[in-house]
Amino acid sequence: MNLDLESLDAQQSATAGMYRLLSTLWCSEVSESLLAELRSGSCGQTFAEHQFFIADEVIDGNILAADYCQLLVGPRDHLPPYQSVWEEGQLAGRAAASMRRYVEILQCPLLRREIEADHLGYQLSMMGTITAGISTVSCKRESLVSYDELGRDFFAAHLRWPAPLLARAEQQAQTNFYRALSRCTREFLEMEAAFWS
């Protein structure tokens, strides 16, 4: 029984880590230090297998930054990574208000003041917090049930929307890195949707 709990904790911790990594990559341009980390050791092999880059490819951080901006920042023909925009056609809609309620429940500060609460990266971060919470309370039945319900509600409300954004971003990306990020995020969320249904 203890081995099963330890295995579940390790799996939940790894899943929380994946949510947080994806959050970082969607919230801002990839930094040179993070890029170097993603390309090193077993991490580098994993990211190469998922076609973020070719193993010996020289990657210019400025090209990645430009691709991030043309995809998600603008000034025109970009893909705003906000749930309200994709569901309601406007910024700061119902999804942003709902996200602010979750921010209060989980007592999580907003990642950056200049992004709305319903930014995909912030939603991934919040789901990482919920998933990490599950791994820390697995021995307390009531707390586990509460986190499980919170996770199901949050996923249904805030992580079932991005498929169209991710599909368009994969098509519009000009670098392997952002094509792969879009594809891997979509595949990860599809896998997680089965868990949280």
C-alpha cells in the first residue's frame, strides 16, 4: 500500500512539474538559461525526441523570441492566449472572473500583473498547484477528496478550451520549438482530460 501511495505521489509531482514547465513556456519568451537546461542531459534527449529542436541544432534565442511575439503578443495576426478571447471574443470576460475566484481559493498570486488571469500559462500554473496539492495531502482522505473535486472543477472550467488556440499556434509557429510546444501542450491536456473527467 505504501508503495502505491509513493508511486502516486511521484506521478502527481511529475505531472505538477509538467504543468509548471508548460506554464513557464507559455507565459513568456524562453530564456537562454532555460533553453540551455532544456537542451542538456536526459532533458535534452526528451525535448529532441518531441521535436522541440534537432539535437545539434544551433538555436538563436532572438529567433525564438520573435516567434513567441508573432504568435502570442502581436501587434497583429497573433493568437491571444486568453480563454475569454476564444470563448467570448473579448479580454477579461467570465473566464477571467472565474480565475480570480480560484486565485482567492488557492491563495496564489498572479504570475505577472500585465497578463489577465485567464491566460493559458497562468491556468497551467494553477493546475500545477492543484496537482502538487494532491501529492502533499494523499494520506488525508478529506483533503484528497477536496483537491480532487477542485481539480475536476478547475480543469472543466479552464483547461478544456485551448484546443483551437493550440492547433492554430502549431500551424502559425515559425520554429520547431513553438510547433512542438503547441503539439505537446495539446497532447498533455488531452491525456489529463481523461484523468479529470
